[in-house]
Amino acid sequence: MNFGLILLETEVGHELPIPAVGFGLIAFGLLVLLLLATLSMGKGRPHS
């Protein structure tokens, strides 16, 4: 466990290719798309 943490701490230069705000907006957009897909699949099916 400690070895993995040391490896994570020593690696430098791993940054996101886009700003954090852009990454968050893309993630939020994907979540909204998944929500809309879920809602569209659930319509028209009456509950028992």
C-alpha cells in the first residue's frame, strides 16, 4: 500500500489535457445524457 502511494507521489507531469472546469462540464453533460436516457426508457411502462 505504501509503495503505491510513494509511486503516486513521485510521478510528476500527469495533468488533465483540459482545465478542471471543462472536465467537470463534460462529466455533468454525460450525467444529464444518462438521466435523459433513463427517463426516456422508463416512459410508457405502467407499474404493476
